[in-house]
Amino acid sequence: MDTPLREPTFLILTALAAQPMHGYGLIGEVAALSDNRVSLRPGTLYGALDRLVDAGLVEVDREEVVDGRLRRYYRLSPGGETILSTETERLRRNVEAATARLSKRTRAALPTTPRTAGGLA
Amino acid sequence: MNDLERRYLRLLRAYPTEYRRTRGAEIVGTYLDLAAPAQRWPAPADAADLLLGGLRQRLRAAGVTDLIPGVRLAALLALVTASALAGVWGTAELHPPPVEWGVPHVGPFVSLGVVAWAAWLLAAAVIAVAPSRVARWAITFALLLTVALPPVAAALGAPRPPLMVLLPQVVLGLLGLALPDRSSRAIRLAPALSALLAAVATEFLVGLDAVGTYYGATLEIFLPTVGGLLLVVGALLATGLALGGDTRGGWALVTLLTPIGFLAVPGLADSFGPAYGAITFAELAVTAVAVALAGPAALLLAVALRSRRTSSPQPSGQPCPTCGARA
């Protein structure tokens, strides 16, 4: 699978990193992880899961029938864990670089406080 | 089984049969889990999600996974073209012929078309600043105004742009609805920039008296030239992307053949008809119908050819890309 990962893919893998989940649980978890910014619909979610299963990043964990409805649980595969770790590390380095630059910029923009003659003493 | 479940199952027919068998219960189950307690009908967004998901799955089964990204790329090019045309026509609307000519006009404008062109320019601005969901509403609004022009102009007895100007605009706009959900700022600015450049160029040419008035421009030459430019840009993009192993450009080019054909309609109708006299409505209608059939047929043919090539057996000794088994 191509990297960098698209945000919905990254969030699906992140959600599965905690524990195996079924489709309904994944939709809620992805929404929670993204502060409700990314809202997956089932048609889109299962399309993404198909691609992730084909790419070997996600595996089917087990199936259950709850209230007459089929629930298939998915888990992160070892390959998926590797990709998620690599992508997380890449993002972390980007965040650190951006944070350093921004704090440098903030420091440079701070007005210099005139010193009181003789100090405060 | 309740009504809601039955309706979701009906929508699920968008998916291939085999896929429905293995995944159908799971997808519908998830929709039912998400449904409100008293909900009886699938939401329009759910229906769109299932139809699009079904289309994706069918393309995936046919081995044509890069068609949708290609269509999204074509949508961006279509929006750039539609916005540029709106810039041209919108500017031309501001230059009605002299009163002494006695040509009917609408106040200070050439025709009612000014309303539609304003909506297209607004859509270009919305694409630049708003999310794709909002931009699609703005495009739909411009499309509706454009489609409404002929009947409204007929009812009011007011002049309107010729059908050969409106038709390609509608086709470009319909394709533009497939714009990507996320694009870079530079890409989102492209339609607005193209509209601005086209408006400035038109104003300059009108000032030079080089294009005459709005409909004095020779549409049989101008519109096919725009179509030709779009074809060249699409072909260059397809070649450039193909060099990097990206097939989206090829699909974008095949998808663009339909709007390019509609832009070429005045030229095609002119060349098919008699050598003298203006293009008749019948010539235009027949040419437009032929383009409307040939364009999508070319796309379907390309999909069928690609699908056949994808499903052909692997050469001996090569591992299967899915299971790794050797033939």
C-alpha cells in the first residue's frame, strides 16, 4: 500500500491497533479519534477494509451473530502494525519539525521588553 | 425483516452478486446498527454511499480500480474549462450591441445568460474556498440555472445564449460534480484563476474589437478550438502521468472525450450539414445525440478492454498477484 497513508486509512489502522473491531465499532472509533471530523459510511468503510485486507494490513479476526445481524471483527496484521508504526514515526518527525520552527518563529516575534533603568532592585 | 432493511437490501443490488453474498449481510447490518429507532427510509447520503460503493466494487472486480481517480481528475479539468468559458461569456454579456442595431437585449446585458454565468463564476469562487461538498451544491445551482435558461427565456420572450453554448457547459458541469473530496489549495484555485484570465483576455479582445459582440464570435470555430485545447491538455497530462506509471491520466482523457465532443458539436454539425447557410436545430440535435452516445460508449469500450486484459490468464511461470500461486 502506498505511503503516506490517506487519513481515513490511517485512522482505521489506528482504531484497530487497540483491539479487533467490527464495522459499526470502527465507524464510531474513527469518528472519536478524529474529533468527528472523519465520518465513514459503511459503503466507504467496507471498500477501504477490502483494500486493506488485500494489501495484507488487516485480517478477519472472527465472526459473531448479534441480534440476528452478522458482525465480522477485523484486526491489525503484523504488516499493518509495521506500516502504522512507520507512518506514525514519519508524522511524529513532521510534527516535531513544525513545532520547533513555530516556537522559533513565536520567540522571534515577541516584543522586546524595555529594561527599567537600574533594574527592579 | 422490516421496511428499512428491505430498502437497504434493494440498494445493495448496486454491488456484484458474489460480493453481496459474502458482504451483504455485514454491510446492511452496519447500516441498521447506525439507523435511528424510527427510521424507515435510507438517508439520501446512505443511498449515494451504497451506489458509489457498488460501482467501486464492480470496477474493482473488473480490474479497473483507477477509473474513479481518473474521473476525478477529469472533473477538475472540466471545472477549469467550464469556469474559463463562464469568464468569456460573462464578460461578453457586459457588451451588448449598439441600441441603434435594434437587437433585443436584457437591460445592460446581452441576454439572460448573465445570470447563469454569474452562478458559474460564483461556483469557481466556492470551489476555491469551501469544502467539496459545498462546492458541489454551488455547481448544481449553476447547472440548474443553465438548464432553466431556455424555458425561462422562452416564457419571458427574452434573449438567451445559444444552445450550442449552454450544452457543453452543462456536460462540463455534470462531470465537475465528480470533483475530488480533498485537493490542494493550488488545484482548488485553478477554476477561479482560469475564469479570471479568460475574463481579462475577453475584455481585452472586446476592447480591440477583435471578437465583435458576444454572439458575433464564430462559435463553429471558438468552441471546437476550446475542445481541441482540452484534448491536448488531457493528452499531455495522460502522457506525463503514464511516464510515472500513473494510469489516471488515460482514464481522465477517455472521460473527457464526451465534453470535448459536446464542445465540438457546432463544428461537427457545420461540417456534416450543407456548405451554405446557418446550422439548423436539427443538425445540432442529431450531432449532439451522436456525441452523447459515442462519448460514453468510448468510455465503456475502454473499461471492457481493460477488464478483459486484466482478467486474462497470467503468463506461465508468473505468480498470481493475489494468492502467489504459479501458473
